[in-house]
Amino acid sequence: MTLRNVFSSTSLTQKGVVLVSNSDVFKMKDKLLLERRKLLGDSSIDPLLDDIDKLVEWGEDNMPPFRTIPFNTINRESMKLALSGTINPGDTVEKLQYKTKTLCCHNKGVLELVAILKNPQNYPVNITFKRDNGDNNTDSMTNINEIEVQGAGTPGANGTYKRDIDRRGYPSFVKRGRWQGGNEKFIIYRDYGHWKIGLPSIGKNLYVEWARGNTELPPKTNWEVCGLSGEEPAPTLQY
């Protein structure tokens, strides 16, 4: 992937280049999703959830101009990676290849890397990312098959969720429960970089974990009520 604009704002360390939340591509991603939430409402499931190409096209056509980061200056490929959760704040650039050369970032000084990334003659640049899971969650996403939701103010959200299909490379977990007099499928899933508990079949999100959506598994704490659909208190998860 050619990811030039990912590096317009990064945290530089002696061990490599770390993508931070105020990198232009993440700021633009947040603005795009905010516009979609304003359009659809916080509790709605975005119909473009599974079509990143169309989501980016919608942003290009409908986003208001921004003085600091105009949409047309953000590389389309890097926007797609940010929207799909392939890259997240905190990820480290492990290796980059430009033209005929390959570099391991931890073997190179920061100034040398910055010089390479700033030189337009070095592009296209292909980048390998290393995910930083510094969230105290050591459970592997491959061996967790059940999640217990406890303490939710929405009664039907509580209970044991079974592992279901992967969505964009992350697991989802489902259970049946009562919702407004009917029997619905409750799902724990990752949506635009954040974990949510909701009922996608009827366009309702009940709870969301905003802070640490880049974890391999849904966080156990720090959940919040999402929009008007969920009821206080927010739940905790056990697995």
C-alpha cells in the first residue's frame, strides 16, 4: 500500500515510527464517521459498514471542506485501512520498502526514516505494521469462544454470547434475547474501530467502548450507553 499521508503526524521514538491518534488519516476518519453518525443517528447501523470503497466515495462527495486536512489530500488506500481497522493509533511501523530498498525501522534512526518518508522521490512506499496490544488483554482471539455480559441495564443484553463469524478480521459473538417484546439476536462486534453490543438486524446499538477499540477482543470494562437504545448501567464482560 502507498501510505504517504499516514505519516503527516506521528510519534517518533528511537525504536520506530508510531501512529498516533492525531495523525491526519485518523483525524479524517473520525470526522467522516461523525458526519455519518449525524446523518444516520447514533443508534443506526451504517449501511456502508461492509463497503469501505463506497464509504470513502461518500466522504469525498459529501464531506464539508476542512482547512487543515482537505479530504482530497488523504491517500485513499490509507483511509480504507484506517476505516477497516487494519491500522490503528498505537500501531508501530515495523518495516518499510521504497523503490528497491527495504528497511527495518528498529535498525534505523528516526531522522533517517523521516528523511525517507519526506522525500517524494522515494514513493511508492510499502509499509509493514506491528500491532501494539498494550491493553493488558493477553487472551488470544483464537481461543475465546464464549463471552459473558453482566450488569447491563438492558436485560436482554446480559448472558452468554457464543463466537460467530469474523467481521473484518475480528471475531463477533452472538446470543438470542428479549427486546421490546420480541426475540432478537444480540451481537458483540467491532464497527469502524470500536467494539459495540447491539442488534444490527434492526439497526440498534446499545453499548459501545470508545477508548480501546483496537483490541483483538472486546474490552472487559469501560463500556458506555450508546444513543437512546441502551439503558444504564453499561455492562462488563467476562471471558
